[in-house]
Amino acid sequence: MPARIAGIILPNKPLMVSLRYIYGIGPTLAVKVAKMAELDPQKRPNDLTDTEVNRLKDIIEKQYKVEGDLRREVLLNIKRKREINSYQGMRHSRNLPVRGQRTKTNSRTVRGNTRRTMGSGRKPSAEKT
């Protein structure tokens, strides 16, 4: 029976990989949670007993903000930044990189300037008169 934690059915991969399918759990936290639940990070979710799954569930849902709550918090943070007209809020509303990345050469797809062949997507050069 597949394990279901925070509304996500974990795939039958090693525990340290399958826990990452939960939004808000990355590589380090996945290993940390498995150690806190006293489980082998290489064990697969289908091999876990009900008590082991419940231990994992308790640790993840009580100690960490994951899935819906975390997504909601991130969206509220972005909305707040837009409302106070901060620099980051302006970048979010214009769909541009927020954290200081360059935009001359990268983030072309975001700006709608995809170049498939050389010269395409550029502004037309001045025509001969």
C-alpha cells in the first residue's frame, strides 16, 4: 500500500528521494526527517509499516510547513510585496527576475524574446532610405 503524507502519494523510490515529492521538503530535510523518525533513508515507502508511516506523518505535518500552507504563505508574501510597491513586487508583477539576475542575455523567454535562429527576435535594423 503506497504511503500518503500531506496529501501526496509517495512514489516507490528510496525514502530520501520520495519525500522530496512533498512541496517544501528538499534533499537535506528529507534525510533529516527520516533520521528523526528513526528510519533508513534508503528504505522504500511501500516497505514501511503503518506505525512508521504515522511517525513520518506526525513529524512532517506538525513540525514543518508543507504543501498548501507553504504555497499560500509564499503567494501572500508576493502579494504583500506587490501591494507596497517594493522593488521585488514590481519585478514580480512585470514577470522579470526578482533576485538580481541579468536580463540582457538570460531570461529571454520570460521577456518574450526567444531567438530560434540568428537574427530572429531582434528588433529590425534601420532600413535603407
